[in-house]
Amino acid sequence: MASFSQIGKKWQARIRKNGFPPTSANFETHKEAKEWATKTEAAMLKDKQRLARAAKDLALGKLIDQHFEKEPANKKYGKNKVAILKRLKRTMGAVLVKALTYDFLANFVDNRISQGAGGVTIGMDIAQIAALVTIGSKPNKYHFDMDVFGDVREYIVDCGLDPKSNERDRRPTEEELTKIKKHFDEKERQQIPMSAIMDFAVATAMRASEITRLKWSDVDFEKRTVIIRDRKHPKKKKGNHQKVPLLAEAWAILIAQPRTHDEVFPYDAKTFSTIFPRAVKACGIEDLRFHDLRHEGTSRLFEKGYDIPRVAIFTGHVDWKMLARYVQLKAEDLHPDEDGNFSWQRPLKKAEPVAAAA
């Protein structure tokens, strides 16, 4: 819909149309502004119809195939994402993009609920479909009203389900960690030093992929720091390099590693996702993942007295709200002890007793 306003002696025409960027132009007369707006809107409609025809016979399965074809060789899709895409292709591959209406997707939600799927699972299905439609729109030259996916997410909530993932707070016990490390140490064919890697993960609160990307060339032996390259960031795919400190235990583990490769830990992070669950199962431990070691490390940093801004330097969290759940203060903790120390601060050094005069 076009709008018109007089600016000084000239007339400005502005057009806002769904699926197109806002556009405007200035003219000498109101008549010229209206003529321009009419022609521009007609061209937009024609372009929209052309794009709609281009997507007339495009099926969801085609978008999934295109998505797999573009999979980066150096950064494979995760197992969970691959499983979802394969299931969507198997069950909805023949569905045309133009058929992805609110009614169709709401019916899809109902079917998934009847199959026993939970809110998070269904929410991930809808998110993957939305991503496929978004990513496929440019190369396939079609326009799609993405608002339908927001409406479907609201429908999931109306069904009494929560499409958001629950925050995980599993912390391993010392007994569990000792048992798993012993399991790895006793395996004769175990070539990856998993015990050291587990301790390093807890001591640094790093992700598995960050641990395996560390390079000796990025280690500052004087300042005891290391640069984590391309660290996970909500807005950056690459280039988010961060220097982090290595505390005493982490530093001791790092310098104990042989310098036979460019990487400090020259292993595939995905291997951890394979052998760690096996060890957990063999030890009779329930519901423990390698990523929980990062959570444990983060919790221990707070317990040592580091505050949120300082812990964020270790963990790389951009949003400090993500760290708030690791802070578990009690009302009684707000009182200082007899030496004037607070439980969330490093203890002050006690004064040395003065020797009695001879």
C-alpha cells in the first residue's frame, strides 16, 4: 500500500509491501507521485506472481537435497539435524512448498503429538522446515510468507506444549568422573588421552570442538593464555577469536601434551561424542554427556569466586543471562564471615600474627 506526504513543495511516495524492501521517491506533483506508485506496485505484483510460479512445483524434498549438497566439507551437519532432515524427506518429501500453509502445518503438529513427540521435538521440526524454506528462497526464486511459522509455534504452545528446550543442569560427581577416567585408562587400545581431556574440559569450561582446535602457535607461554579460534557466536560464523586464561590445572595438562602436531589435542571432537557415551554406559552412569563437563567447569569457576563478567571470558558467553543459572546464591551467603570475606569472593589474606617482644 502506497502512502503520500508533502515535504516542502515536493511530494513523497512511500511503498511498503510484504516481501519487498521499503521504497520511496520524491516528485514535483502529487499526480506524478501516484503514477509512480501505481507502476511500482504493479511491477511488484508481477514479480511476486513470477516467483510464485517458479515455486509452483518445488517440493520440500528438493530443498532438503539442495541443503545436503551445500553441506560444508569442513563442518558437517550434526547428527540430530541430519536425522530430522532425513525423516522430513521420508515423510514430507513430496509436499510442495506452496502447500505449507498454516492449516497444513497445524495438522502436522497434531500428527506429531499423536505419535508421542514432545514440544521441543516438534519445535525443532518446524524450525528445520522454516530454515529450509528460508535458505531455499534465494536460489529457487520464490517468495514465502514466513509469518506462518510464528503462528504455528503459537499453536504448539496453545496445545499445551513448550517448544523451547529446557536448560540442562546435570553436574557429574567426583565419583562419576573418577570412574569414567579409570575406564578409559584401563582400555589397552585407547589412544586418545580421554582422562586428560576430561580434566581439561572441566578446568577450562571449553567445548569439545574448541579443545580440538587449540594450536601450539596460539599458546602464550609467558602469560599462560591461549587463543580459541572461531569461537561460537550468535552473529558470527567465523572470525570470533578469543584469548582465554589457563588456570593452574589447565596449564599443567596443556604443557604435558606432546608437541607432535600443530594442534594441542589433535583429535576429532566428534569422536568424543562416540566414545564418551559408551564409557558412561559401561560405568553404569545415567544421563551424562561430554558437554556437561563444560557446565561443570563453569559452575566451578563461580564457586572459586569469579563473577559473571570474568567467567564470561573463560566460557565465551556473549549474553550474560546465559550464565545467571550457574549462580546459586543463598540469602545467608550475603553475610561476611568473621574475616570479612564473602562466599562469592576470593578470601582475603589473613594478617600474620605479630611476634611477642622478647
